[in-house]
Amino acid sequence: MRSIKDDLSKQLLEQKNSHSLHPTQDLKAFQKIAQNFANLENGIAVLSDLYNNKSYIYSGKITDELGIFKKDQVQEIESIWEDELFGKLNSDDVLQKYLLELHFFQFIKTVSIEERKDFCITSKLRMNDETSGKSLVHKMFYFSNQYEDVELALCLYNFDFSLALQYEGAIMNTANGNIVEENITSNTSFLSAREKEILKMLQKGKQSKEIASLLFISINTVSRHRQNILEKMKVNNTAEACTLAAKLKWI
């Protein structure tokens, strides 16, 4: 299956237009914000430079508890992904986090540059079996330049005061508290009822001609629904769509 993470990486790292050859954000100012969060919250702040495919990781005391990022309090890595931390998290929650981030990236492009800083993702992420009994609160902000490219991403992690029983996430407006989109697992409109119906039939091995007959629709309509499913779920074929949808309990 094509990785949702790979698809998100492609969109984040290949967005530069011909006018934006050099970063314009004040990197040092955002590094200071990240450092202050780690110090104040005892959390982890990851500032990702999407122009250069690298991240700066600032570690508070939480890393002692998790046993990660032990090399230095401040680290620079050649990646926009904090995989050492993701290895401590529930893998299904990480997958849903990627999906929500993909939606956030698509959404932020519809918002004016001036307003973009008001929006973020907020998530509750369960720890994996080795560190069960705890969960993390995650927030992520995208910062855009004058050319509308998302230039920097800031991820903030600290312990949740309550144990999350399942993944929870949303895109929210921090200025007014409004929720733009709930986590995808509870977003029943992500796939339409018809798309879910067709996906269930495909999961059972039915062919397009048989599905068309059972639903009293044309084969062309079935094909259109199948294509819409692939585009929404960012997968290559319906077998991958069925596997991912079952994993996320959409079908």
C-alpha cells in the first residue's frame, strides 16, 4: 500500500513555486518558540523546515519518561518526521494523524495567509503497548510565506491529563474555538453512504458489473464511485482502499 505518510511528504516537500526559491520566515524566531514550549511544558517541540527537509527537535523532561531523543536537548535531523517518537505511539493513531494532517494541508490552502496562523490540528494519541497507560496531546501549526507555500510546521507534544481510549483529532480555529473538521474516523461524510456500500461489496470480492446489477445503477456510475474513493483515500487501487477502510473501521 502506498503510504499516507509518503503522500503527505510529497505534497509538503514539492510545493515550492518558481518565485519562492529561498525561505522567508524568521527561522530563529520559531526556534525560540519551540524551545520555550519544551522548557515550560516539559514537552517536545518539533520545528520542521519544509524547504530543506529537516527538523529541529527541542526536548523537555517528557523525553526522560519516554526514553527518546537522549542524545541532546536540541537535535537537528534530516527529515520532517519525528520517527523516534512515532515508534512510541499506537500505529493506528499515527496513521489517522497523517490522514488528518493531509486534510489540514488541503484546508489551509483555502484560507488567507493572514488567517492561517489561527488554525491548527489538535490530537490525542495513545502510546503503544510498551508505554501503555499514558497518552499525548499533539498540536500542529503550518506557517506560510508570502508566496502561499507552507514553509514551516511546528508540532507540540506533552502528556494528556486523561488516558485517551481511542484516537481523537480535529482541525480547529484557535481564535474562536470553532471546529473545522473532526477526526476522520468519526467524520461520516468523508465517504458517502453509496461509496461505503460499494467498498463493502468490493471487499467481498464482487465485480463492478455485479455491483451495478445489485444496486440498479450503471457500470459507469460504479466506476465513478470507485475513482472517487481512490482519490479521497489517496490509494492506488480498491484492494488498498478496502484494507485501509477496514483498518480505520469505516466499513
